[in-house]
Amino acid sequence: MTSRFSEFFTQRLLRGLNRRVNNFKIATVSRLVARRSPPPSGAPVVFFKASSGIDDLSWNSGFHLLASWALRLRGVPVVYFACRAGMSKCVLGTNREDPYKEMPCKSCIAQSKALYAGVPALAKDEEKSAAVDWFTFQRNAELENEISNLSVDELSRVVYRDLPLGALCLPALRWVLRVHHLADDATTRYLLREYILSAWNVAQKFAQLLDETQPRAVIVFNGQFFPEATARHVALKRGLRVITHEVGLLPATAYFTDGEATAYPIKIPDEFELSEAQNAKLDAYLAKRFKGDFTMAGVKFWADMKGLDEAFLQKAAGFKQIVPIFTNVIFDTSQPHANTVFDDMFDWLDLSLDVVKEHPETLFVIRAHPDELRVRKASRETVGGWVEARQADALPNVVFIAPNETLSSYELILKSKFVMIYNSTIGLEASLMGAAVLCAGKARFTQYPTVFFPQTQSETRQMMEEFLAAEKIAVPAEFQRNARRFLYYQLYKTSLPFGDFLGKSIRPSESTLKTFPLSALQKSAALQTFLEGVLNGGDFLLNE
């Protein structure tokens, strides 16, 4: 216990020291940017990212800051929409163990002040290269009264003055509570009410800012969490251009898009084919990934990926064929996009289990996503819980692989008849390997023909039955071709590298600002791509 406490105290001390050093560096560069920026010209660009960090420099906070500096150095005025206790409850400030706990506004505001050092508060009729619009919270008594006695289902459908507040708040609530299916209890109702009231306040304050500034574009973090989702909704209703951003697929990279970043829309020219050099580059990446040597959003999931053990192989030998079922994290921000055929992933698993029971000749391997157990982000509605509730692992033809087991999914795919996924990236990789993939949820890669993707539940079940019965499954050649094209674009065209400016911190979700000359911001290929996208309607694709 003493050792664990000491380790916790040491890490907290190191994080605090790292934050102070980091913020000093940020403030130094911020003031330098203010001095070196040319006189502002034209309509401003508005930046908003209330859900990407509290008292640290998250990767998305770093992208936000660097992108805004690049615009200011180009002479484009920037307005930061910044929270000064502007929400009753916010996404990252909510304590799911104690939802009534006060928000950490003091440390969050202090961090925002460090990020925007040297930037004055927004003032009317005053041209500045940059300004901060600090918004505060004001409760709407009429709205509060209207929603005070509503159930969770009723709250989720609240529309107030043409603003779908309930729908805008649902993804954030599910993410905070780490579940998809929300309990209709006092705590959940309280949080959803406060999120709705906070979203309305954001909408009013952001609309006022848009009226005052008439921006050329709005840039927000991911667009899924309710503060940014609300701002995006308000801006789009006015016909403004809204750009969202998220972490890219490669380390220290960012993804910017005019669409929804969590849906990852990519426009690949029909005529694009990988060159020999590009194929070699992609193959080198895949070779590392298939060994488990990769990170996602700064997190390394497989420290020691292992092959299929003898016990598994002996069990599998007793069956005609193997079919892995790869799942997702139920509260992830990709899930609202995925749920087009099924209500949710567990709905799909229920249908799949019915088929599993009818095919004792097939070994089904249900694999939980490793992110279900991520530190500080562990799911409360898990595939393991579903397996236990349905007694799926009691079936002789089912093997359940827990999220912390490092068994190689790629070896499993090689031995499988076909692969079943909801919307997991492993489906794209299985297509790259030439496997037949039956997909049940809309995924980033289903915008191109890469997998079998039936559009109804009955068709999904029918295709599952057909694949199980088939001697051989004919996979269209275009699936593998499109999978390679899509992944290459995702890795090397849409993922803008910021590694020259941001480095790893103590926690994987946090970054540190590196030391660099200001001229590096103006020469960066990533930032030039960003500027071209914002100022000239570019596609945010890196020119290799």
C-alpha cells in the first residue's frame, strides 16, 4: 500500500512539474506569436475545444493551439471561445463516481489562461490578431422547469426552440458514464438535465459570438461532445463552415475535416493507385502492426502480443471452421455513426448468438476490444458482461477472449472461415489480408467497398448463414484494393504530422510542447496543409 501511494504521489508531483514547465513554454511561444503576427486582415476563425482537456495539454489541445498560431502568423484573426465556468456540468469535469461533485473550474480556467497567454479578451469594434471570448453560465429557468420531471428517454428527445438539446447531449453522457444503455435513475436524469441546460447556455453564448464576429470558419474538437456539438450545430444552421479535428491514426498526428471527424470522411480519387514506393511504405507499417507494435491516440495496447496457444489450437481442431467476432467499446464516439442497421452493438451480438447456437460445428471466438479496460476509461457496459448475462461462454462452440488477453487477432484471422465485426478497424485489416469480412455497423471504411455490409438485420443473418454453409467465400478483388487505398490515405494523407512540435508526456493522453523556432510553424508541411484547407477550401490532405 505504501509503495502504491508513493508511486501515485510521485507521478502526481511529476505531472504537476511537467505542467508548469509546459505552460511556461506555451506562454512564451504564445506571446512571441502575438508580437510577430502581422496586422489582422479579413474575417476571423473561431476555435472551440472545451472537451479536450482540463489542466493538461492533451494532443487535441496541442493541435488546436498550433493551428491557431499558424493562422495568426499568416495575418488571419483568431477568436478563442473559452469556458469560464460556462457550464453547470461539463464532459471532462464530471465525476461519474460522484456526479454532484463541483466542477474543477479553477484549474481548467488557469490552464486556458496559460494556453491563451498574451491574448486579450474580446472587445467590440476592436481589431486584434487574436482575442478570447470567455463565456460564463446562466441558467434558463423556463427550460429548467420544462425538463425538471422528465424521464431519461424524454430528456434524450428534448427540443427547445428548434435546438435538439437531448440528442446533442446523448453521446457525451454515454461517454462519461461509460455505457450505451442509460439507466432511468436520479443520477442519470440529473446529469442529462444539467448537460441540456449547459448546452443551451453554450448555444446562446456562441450564437452571440457569431453575431459579433461573423467568422469565415469555426474549428471545434471532434464535434461529438455536447459543448462542441452544440456550437457546430449553431454554426451550421447559419451556413458557416465548420471544421472538426481528432487525433490521426499515426502517433502525434491530427485529422481535420469539414465533416465529422469521428466518422472520418475521406475522398479518394477513383484513379488513385498505390505506387511501388507507397505499397512498400504501407507494408512496412502493417508488418509492425501485425506484431502488435502500434499505438492509438498515444496508447499502446499490446505490450507483448502472443500467438494462438496449444490449448486453443487443440480445441479448434474439434470444429469444422473458426469464425471470430470482433467487438467495439459501446460508448465510443464512433458508435453513433455505426448504429445504422442495428440499434447498438449488443443488438447485433444478440442476433449473432442465435446463429451461433444453431451451428455447433463452428467455433466462434468472441473478442472484446482492448480499449474496454483502458486506465481511466474502462467501460461499465462490457462484452464480458454480455457474455456472462447470456451465458454465451457456456456454449461448447464459443471461446471468449477478454480485453486484456494479448492473443494475436491476426493469427486468428488467418485460420478463420470469415470474420465478423461491428465497426472495428480490425475489419479493414482483415480485408487487407484477403479475408471475407461481414460487417454489421457503419465504419470509417464502409464508405468504400471494403467489406460485406448488408443493410438490414435480416440480410445480415442471411449472409452469416450463407457464409457458414459455403465451401468457399468469394471475396471481390476490389475489397482488398480499396482497403489498401483507404488505409494509405488514412495514414499518410489525412494524418497531419505534428511531431516536430508535440512530444509524449507522462500520460499517453497528454502531450508536451517541444522547443522550436517560430519559423518552423511557417515551414511545417502539416500546418501549410491546414492553412490551405481553411483559407482556400482545401481538403486537408498532405501533399507527399
